[in-house]
Amino acid sequence: MVASPCTGVCTLDKTTGYCLGCLRSRDEIAAWGSSSDEVRLDILERIFERETAGHPRVVPEND
């Protein structure tokens, strides 16, 4: 099973519509739980493309 890219920073960017923590769209987040591994890998590829295009990810600091 493909692990969720969630970082616990669950805030959607008002400009891009992507989560600031995982870079998924609202639809991608909603679909994740019922998606096949193939679909999850497709979502992870889109996240990689977004990062490559310069969209930063917010990763929480360890306490």
C-alpha cells in the first residue's frame, strides 16, 4: 500500500488550491483513502511535478 504524503500541515493555498503540506488538491486528498495504489502513485507523480515546478512544501518541525 502506498503511504500518504500528508505531513500534518493541512491548509489549502488560496492561490494554487494545493495543500501547503502535501501539495495535493482537495480532490486528491478526498480520493486518497479509496484509491488504488496505481492512482496513488499518479498523485505522487503530480506532487513531484508540482515540487519541481517550484511549489514549496511546508514540513513541520520535530518537537
